[in-house]
Amino acid sequence: MSRIDGRTPEQLRPISIERGWSKHAEGSVLVSFGDTKVLCTASVTEGVPRWRKGSGEGWVTAEYAMLPRSTNTRGDRESVKGKIGGRTHEISRLIGRSLRAVVDYKALGENTVVLDCDVLQADGGTRTAAITGAYVALADAVAWAQRKKLVRAGRQPLTGTVAAVSVGIVSGVPLLDLCYEEDVRADTDMNVVCTGDGRFVEVQGTAEAAPFDRTELNALLDLAVSGCDRLATLQRDALEATE
Amino acid sequence: MSRIDGRTPEQLRPISIERGWSKHAEGSVLVSFGDTKVLCTASVTEGVPRWRKGSGEGWVTAEYAMLPRSTNTRGDRESVKGKIGGRTHEISRLIGRSLRAVVDYKALGENTVVLDCDVLQADGGTRTAAITGAYVALADAVAWAQRKKLVRAGRQPLTGTVAAVSVGIVSGVPLLDLCYEEDVRADTDMNVVCTGDGRFVEVQGTAEAAPFDRTELNALLDLAVSGCDRLATLQRDALEATE
Amino acid sequence: MSRIDGRTPEQLRPISIERGWSKHAEGSVLVSFGDTKVLCTASVTEGVPRWRKGSGEGWVTAEYAMLPRSTNTRGDRESVKGKIGGRTHEISRLIGRSLRAVVDYKALGENTVVLDCDVLQADGGTRTAAITGAYVALADAVAWAQRKKLVRAGRQPLTGTVAAVSVGIVSGVPLLDLCYEEDVRADTDMNVVCTGDGRFVEVQGTAEAAPFDRTELNALLDLAVSGCDRLATLQRDALEATE
Amino acid sequence: MSRIDGRTPEQLRPISIERGWSKHAEGSVLVSFGDTKVLCTASVTEGVPRWRKGSGEGWVTAEYAMLPRSTNTRGDRESVKGKIGGRTHEISRLIGRSLRAVVDYKALGENTVVLDCDVLQADGGTRTAAITGAYVALADAVAWAQRKKLVRAGRQPLTGTVAAVSVGIVSGVPLLDLCYEEDVRADTDMNVVCTGDGRFVEVQGTAEAAPFDRTELNALLDLAVSGCDRLATLQRDALEATE
Amino acid sequence: MSRIDGRTPEQLRPISIERGWSKHAEGSVLVSFGDTKVLCTASVTEGVPRWRKGSGEGWVTAEYAMLPRSTNTRGDRESVKGKIGGRTHEISRLIGRSLRAVVDYKALGENTVVLDCDVLQADGGTRTAAITGAYVALADAVAWAQRKKLVRAGRQPLTGTVAAVSVGIVSGVPLLDLCYEEDVRADTDMNVVCTGDGRFVEVQGTAEAAPFDRTELNALLDLAVSGCDRLATLQRDALEATE
Amino acid sequence: MSRIDGRTPEQLRPISIERGWSKHAEGSVLVSFGDTKVLCTASVTEGVPRWRKGSGEGWVTAEYAMLPRSTNTRGDRESVKGKIGGRTHEISRLIGRSLRAVVDYKALGENTVVLDCDVLQADGGTRTAAITGAYVALADAVAWAQRKKLVRAGRQPLTGTVAAVSVGIVSGVPLLDLCYEEDVRADTDMNVVCTGDGRFVEVQGTAEAAPFDRTELNALLDLAVSGCDRLATLQRDALEATE
């Protein structure tokens, strides 16, 4: 029994990681997980927020947003509403935490990197695509900072790589990398963030309909780990290519 | 090797669940997990939000907030700042989802229950205390709605019970129900929400310092399940006592 | 003709002043005027707002708020609405002015005390309960600052005590310390703040229905002065008790 | 010993009440208390706010604001700051309550009158000038509504007149109608709103420096009553003049 | 074929420029273009915004607003709505740019002038009246700064004069200085800002109904230039009169 | 003397108009003017805003925004700041007015089209690129509405085409279609919006440094008209291509 788009349960959507998308940003990636497209830019500035000044340590943060018509029905702009919604806040925080898990603040020195992840087109899994793409943009930005001598010679601010994928149970079957239609129908939905060496940075599982048991949880974790492993390879390939 | 407050790794703090704390609310509970104290009130109103009208189904939602001096250092009021922070949004959403996991909207009918969880004193684990207390307030509010015939005779809007606890790895040791000092020092921090029959509603694990592996994850899940089981018993005891 | 709760016209509701309610705040009081319960915390910080720096003088300010279900019908949170209502502003300002009337800024030195008055349960007279309780929390906070040597030895930042009570005319009869049901039915409503030696700090009288004449005004002031005198005694008793 | 501007203690500043200032509003008055100038417009609309619909009763409300350079030092616009300050809220509410004290909602019928009081130039006593001027604008607006048959024939929506004045104790002397320089130096400051027949609508006394005793309070009330009486005469004269 | 108010197509409304309207501001003008009345105040402060500090150059900025009942129908206050509308933003920016076109920042030195343009009564052309009046207020404020030695002796911060007028095509006829009724019926509406020597600072033409061709554009520009020339004369006359 | 990027003064940058960029929107265009890239989506909904209901007429509006790192230096998000800046408001309004100039509301019927113009990369001329691209997105959306029978058979809601271009005087030379570096150095900057038949919809000229005279204005208008004419051809070509 195949999935809505013909994939097997353990198959990712077609992934593309396009570096150097923007001429201004120190790192920029247009990442696609199928029809989900997220523009991730990494902006480097010297200095850190006030509460961190003089610590000798850097800072990495992230902001996530969706263009109003990235979705099937147009959503109101948060700038027009005058406030940021809970979902946006939650995802921005998740992306920031995920990337910070592989940053050595001391090695980064008192520099700040802001990752902007703007969803140009949404089809499920926007937060996991954002994390996966933002890592590559961050790597490019860090390399830029090294070339510009903002980072001291011989220091490596990145302690590893990080990628993310969604998994879920749809009609009783655990599936990897849900598209929007699958996401809507999922009983359980989980986002997993892993380092390139297969350890967990974040595990966020939610029972959308019925609560899930330990067996289901284990099956989802297995799928997610294999998906993140594949994404780590794609990230490495992208970074090794000449930009 | 005992914990900062003398507990064993798998021991909860002293838990108290005080029902009927407020004379106005349809359900109200002052819940304590050690020095963490959260006032949970459940407010029932007839009718549902506009987008749900005519569906025959009810709605349950939650709002979490901290009093400015519930913490060691005074925090600015979100009402004064004019906006709600990401953490507040995130926790409010988590509490709402957790309770909705045991609600049968059809049986509830077109009624709305709002759970307000206000932290009077914080010492770690405020969100898990809030969920655990809010369930009891919700149960009282539902009983009130049944007595007032807002819920049709013979319908049971609650499909089970729900409780939550935090777990974490501190200095390499998995611990149950972290107090603030432990929470600050934890490498990994996880909040787990379970139903009374031991299934998962939410699993949110975050690597605060080093990423965690599958073995650690499993140890944390074991601890959390046993903690939630104990909390479920305490909830039942509280609800069986004469208010 | 007795009152709704059996009191005589010149009788206060049962008053309780519970010190040391919070483990974090430098001063904290749970004050009750009958069913009205307000948690008052006093937070001390070294330093003063920018406009007062270098003056050698301290600052005292207050913020008042109601929990959403402290009232009979749930009110929306001001943090969610994104702005503070006029009534909240008005009461916060009243509390701050009332306490500042007994503060010697020079003696306080460049320290700031913030009084947070959060209404946990409302049954009329929340602002007067808040002032009465906040004074006691302030006294504890000042004593703390003296012990911590933030205030110079031999200086007494408090020049007196302050308490407040509501009075009103209901069905032609002047009454002391209105509960909610009386407040709603009052033709005239007055809040009076007095120092412990019987002088006035604030007099705020409002004709809710018919305007009032000088005779009525005098009767209300007499009641209020006697009520504040009784509250001053209760404050003194509370502060003399071992916490 | 004369005052800063040569007045006796019981003397008002030169008062002017200029009706018909604006071509658009149903009632409009430029009121001056010395150098304090407030433009008061009354806007009539058919219908009432949602919560009052179907009651057969009208509504009267007020908004107060200061132009940024109405004061000696320019103040930031509240529209630019994105929120209304506590003082503005407080005064808007006071003006609204004061005018409502002489309105018969039933006679007004389901019409709304909004009083806008914008301070063009401030020199103390802006809120009392606003109330005094707004009453006249309201009277003109009500007459307009009667001519337009929005108010039923034979009904009189105004049950009396209302005026306001400030009083205060400066260097131990009770003074009527404080100008800014006096206001700044006052130990006690009181705003009193009276009906044309000499009864009280609002009494708001504040100890700016030292608390005040009953004798001082009485002296201030005497001054205020005589000041309001004089203002009531000036309001009557203005309304009797051909516009 | 004469206009609604009897003017010829190339005739301005009666213009009045009343200096020294406010006792507080360094420059203040009540400007009228027919029934359109705008109060323009110029506030001088030593120092410049942070981004300009140390440059040796001054700054000039403007804020425009309408009183709620300056218009035929009452508009909600932007302070109450909590945000500034697009039209207000647009006009404030236009006024600021227009005045800055005749300011020599170096000669002004590190001083800031804020122009507040508050519409007391609106009847079309409020932005052009505001610019024309604000220039005169600015000239008075600059003269004040010269007298106070904030501007160095021998420096002239103003490089010329600036005035503005609206033009439009109504029923096929190009008209100067539209009143509200004409503005509403105009096919094309243009605001033109000129220096006293007849050059352009701003040209903003908008096709309200049908697009306009080059011939119409030229006719409108001719009218506008002649109108601005006449306004420049009136500004000079006002500034030469003893205040 | 050639331009910074080798163009002649009357030459446009390379223009690309890529239709069908988004799978969700009824019309979507990625438009590039050199390195300036704007994503324009057109969203059609049945129905109109409240104030237009029952009129039988449609509505077209636009919102413009820049991604935070579309510019050389990262700008703060307006959603995070909680308010929309003046420049954003101004451009959104300009785009809306420009498109409405070629819309027949009656023919559109009670449908609403929202144009979202999000700048992905900025290099000068973002507002003119947005208008030019948005027109094509609008045309596609209108065709969609015709196919879906939202627009009645035989009605044509578009009365013409519209395009926009910037012109300016740099070092005394009038130039077409300024890139960012030219824009920064321009003495005069003008944005011109024309219909496909060469008439003007908007003319907005601003003296950035020295005021400009009639001769310069005429030279700029000539350049702009020829540029818009060329853009009209490119729009037509794009729309005639199979999507």
C-alpha cells in the first residue's frame, strides 16, 4: 500500500539544497522537501546581545515565518496583526535551539549569527526543512566569518551537523517525512532533530488523535533516525560541492 | 548519591492537589510539586468559538502565565510589555493539547472550558504541575456542567485522565521531577505527558548541552512513565475525596 | 437592619494578613478582606530608573492585576489583549502613590521597590486590600534591605504606615468595607487611604447614581477614618508577629 | 500675599467658553482656564455599543488627549508609542463618568455621544477645564439631536449641569484653580466635580507631599464648591448666548 | 463656470498664517486654507538621534495627525487603535522630507527640530496646509535657536523657503487648492511642494479615476507652481510682520 | 560615460517575469529587475470587505514586505517589532492604488484579490518591480476567476495593463531604472506608474538633495514613459507564453 505521492513509508521526498541563493547574506540556502520550500539566510554581525557582552562567547538565534500565500489559503501577515502567533514563536525557538546544539560559543567568539527561515511554499514539514537548510546556511556563514578573521584561526565553531525530519502514524502505519495531506490525517506527529552522528537534539511527539504507546514511539524514532542520517549525507554533499 | 533535596532519582517531590481553591471558578485547584505552586482554574461557558459553531462539539483551551515575582528575580509583566513571549505561548499550547487528548468533544457538547494556569511560585516543572492540576480542575468543571445539565445526561466528556512530569539527565544520572536547581544543571530535559493508562500524549525532549542517545532516551521515558503513573493515583485520590 | 453578610454598617470584613507567603520575594503578603484575596509581593533591586540616577534617592512603584478567573465571570488577560485597561492603570497608579506617601526616598537610597498586587479572588475592595497588604510587604522588604545593608545604618525609609478602605452609601445607609454585592448597589462609592496617624493620603469619591451632598460625604469620611485606624492596628500586629 | 498671577486664593483664572468652534461636530467648545486651552467636541451617532443594544438607553463616553507640544517640553505621541498611558486613561474615564452623572439614558434613547477633549495648550487644570467645556459641547449636541428628532419630543436627556475645578494647598494656603506652577508646588491637590445645584459628582484628593487632615480637606471642599458654582453660571451664560 | 465656493480655477482659498499661537513651542503657527485649520508647532531640542551623534549635523522631522472630529464623521484615535495608519505615516514622511529640503544640517548643528502638525479642522488639503504652516513655524524655531546661541553666529540653517499646494482635475477642469468636496470628485489629484524660487521638492500625482496624460500633467504643474509662488509671498509677509 | 553596471542611461536592467511560481496562489510571479527579486502572489477570495458588501463591486488590495535579509544589512522583522513602518505602508498603498487603476470593480463582481509582494532580494526599484510583477499575477488570478465562473461570462475586470519604473538624476544625468548604488547617489528620485497605453497612474518625484526644475522633471518623465512602454511589452510576452 503506497503513499499519496507514491513513496514507500521509509522514503524521504525529493530533497534539494541550493546554496548561495542570495547575494547579500553570509550564508543562504533554498531548501526543498518536495513542494515545501524554505529560504534560509544566515546573517553574521560582530558583537553579541547585551546580556552576553564580555563573555567571549558568541550567539546563534533563529526566526521563522511563512509568506502569507505560502499556504493553500492565504494567512494574515503577523506584521499586520501586530503580533507573532504561538506557532511561529514555537518553531523559531525550536530552530534556534537545534542549531545551538552544534555550536561552540567560545570558538565562535563574540559574533552573532541570525538564521532567517522564510517559508516560500508550504507542503508539510516546514520546520524540519528549515532546520536542515539553516544548518547549511550556518556552515557557510561560519566559513565566511573564518575567512574574514572574525573567528580566530584554528577555531571550529561547529561541533557537528544537525538535520531534522518529521515522522507520523497515518492509518496505523509509521511514515517518514509527511507531506501536508498526510500530516493532516496523522494520529501521531513527531519532529526529530538529530546530529550527524545519530544522537538526538530534540524529540517532539504529539498525539493528534489517540495517545500512542511505547512500541509506536520506538517505530517512529527508528524511522526518524534513518531519515536524519540520509539528510546528513545530503547536507555534506551540498557543502562539498563548489557553491 | 542523593539529590539536592535528599530525594532518590526516581522520587517525586511532595505533591499536593487542593481542590475548590476559588469560590468563583467551576473547577479550581492549587497544585504543588514541592515549592512550585500553580493555581489552575477551569471556566465553563455555554457556546463555542465562532469557527466551531453548529458542529455540536465543544472546545477546551488553556492559558499559562507566571506572576512577576513567582521567580527568583522579578520578571516584567507580559501585559505591560504588550506582548506574550514565546515560552508562554509554547506552554499554553502544550497544556491545551494535553487536556484535549482526553476530551470527547461530542460528549461535551457546544460548551467551552478555559483552563487558566497561573504560577504563584516557581521552582522547576511549572508546566507539568500545571497540566497535572488542570486535569483535576477540568474534571471538577465537567462534573459541574453535568450537574447543571449543560452536558447531556449519560454523556462522559472525559475519556481518561492525564498527568505530566519532567525528567532529565543531571551529571549523567536520569532524574524524575527536576526542581529548578537540577533543571538548570541538566544536560537533557524532557517533559512527558501520559494518560492514566500509561500511553503518551506528548514527549518533548531537548538536549540542553550534549545530544542524547537512544539508551538515555529510554531511561528517561521509563522514569517519566512511572512518575505519571504515581501522579494519576494522586489525581484519583484527590477527586475521590470530598471537596 | 443588618448587611448582606450580617455585619453592622461600621464593621470590617474578617481581615487576614499572612506574611512570608512567597519564598522568592523580599516581602510577600497574602491579604484577605473577606473573600477578596490579593497576593502582594515586594521586590527590591539595587539602582533606580534612569531619570533618577545619581539623585541619591530611591523609588517605589506598584503594579496591580487580576487573575482572569478571580472574578465571577472570566475576564480576558491583558497580556493576550496586548494592552492594559484604564481601570488597571488607574489602580496601579493609586497603589504606587499611596505607598510613596510614607517613603523617605533619601533614606531609602538608590534602591527600587516594586510592589506587585495580584488579585487571586475578588469580592469588592481589591484596591484597598492591595494597598493595605502592600504596605506590610513593603515593610518586610525594607527590613530586608536594612539587614542586607542596602539601606544605610540608622536610616528609616518608612515615615509611617498606610492603609485603605472603601466606603459607600447603599440604600441610603453609609457602609464600611463594601463587598461586591454592596458595591454594585452603591449610590456613592469612596476609597480612602489614610496614614496610621489618621491623616488622608487619598480621597476618591464617585457618585455612581445620584450626586451626594456634604453631609453624606462627611459620614463616609468618618467611617473610612475609623476603618483605616482598625486596619493600621492589624498591620502593626502582623508585623510584630514572628513571621 | 497674592498668587503668582496676582489672583486671590479664591479666584478663578479668566474663563472663556467659545461655542461652535468646529464646523463638523454636533457640539464644539474651545474652553480656556487662563492659558489652559482645551478643544471639546461632541459627536452624536445613532445607535449604541453592542452591549447596550435593545436597551432603549443611550451612552455617553469621553476621550482626553494632549497635543505633543501642548506642554512646556514636548511629549511623545501615544499613537507613536502604540499605547495609551495611565494618566490619559484615568482622565478620559473621569470625564466620561462626570458627564454621565447628569445624563438620563432613557431620555437620550439609543444614541451615543462621544466627547473628545484635546488639550491644545496646558497650564494646569486640563481635566477640570475639559469637563467644564465638554458639558457645554454635550448640551449643544443634545440640542442638535432634539432638533434632528433623534431624541423624542418632550424628553430632556440632561438632568442638570456639571462643572469641575482644581483646588490645592500651596505653602499652607488653600487655593482655587491652580495654574501649572502652583500645581507643581502643591502639597495637596484635589479635583472636584459638582452639579449645578452644588452636589458632588467626584472628589479626588491626593497628598502630593505631606498627608492632609480633615480641616484642610474641608477648606478645599469649600473653595471647590464656590468655584464650581461660578463655573456653572458661566456655562449657563455661554449656552444662553446666541452661538 | 465657477467653483463650489465661487473661486476661479486658479484661485487659492483665503489663507491665514497666525504665528505665535502657542506659549510653549519655539515656533507655532495656526495655518488656515479656507476651512482647513492645522496647528503647526516646532520644538527645538539640543542633541540629535543616536544614529547622528557626533556628526556635527542637525535633524528635522515631522509628525502629522488629525483630531478625531476634525472631519465630517468622527475617526477613531490612532492612540486608541494602538497603531498609526498608512495615510498618517505617509503624510508625516512627506512633511519631514519637504522641510529637510531647505535645511542645511551643518549650519543647524547638533540640534533637532520636531514639527507637529495637528489638523484641528479638515476641509481638503491638510497636508499642503501643514507643510506651508510648518515652514513658518520652523523659521521661527530656527530664529529662536539663533537667539539662544544653539546655532552658531553667522550660520543660516535655512537655505530657502518651502510651500505646498494641491491641484486636481475635476470634471475635466484643472483646479488649484481643492476643498474637500472637489477633492472627492477629482479624477486626478496632485500635491506639489516647491521652494520659494520655484523649483520642485515633491511632485505626487495620482489618478483617482482615469489615468492622466502629459498635457493634463503639465496644466496641473503650471497651476501648482503659481499657487506655491503666491503662498511663498504670504509666508514672507507673515514672517516679516511683528509676531 | 556608462553606468555602474555598464548600461546606457535609457536602458532597463535585465527583466524576468516568471509566472506560476507558487502551486497554491491563483496567480504568482517571481519578477526580477536585475538583482531585485520580488515574489508576487495574487489570492482570490469570494466576497468583499464589510464596507463594500452588497455593492456588486469587487476589491483589489496589496501588501508589500521585505524579507529581513533581502537587503545588504539585516533589517528587523516588522512582525517582531509589532508594527509596520511608514515606508512599508506607503509602498503597499502605492501598489494597491496602481493596480486598482486598471480594475473594473463592477466586472470583477464581489470578489477580492490580495496581491502580496515579498521582496526576496533588494537592489533598488523594489516597488516598481512589485507593481510590474503584481500586474501579471493579477492577470493570471483574474483569468482563474473567469475559468471558475467567479467572474461572469463576458465580463473583463481588467481595463488595461500597468507597469512601473524608477528614474533619477545621478551626477546631473537622468537615468532609467536605478540600481541600489545609483539610487543612493541620486539627487532626484522618481517612481512612475503608467498604463500600457502610455498614460500616468502615479508620478512620485522627490528631491533627495537639491530641488529640481521643470526641465529635469520633463527629462525624467520622458525616460519613465519609454521604460514603462518596454515593460508593458515584456508583460504581454509573459502572459502570452504558455505558463
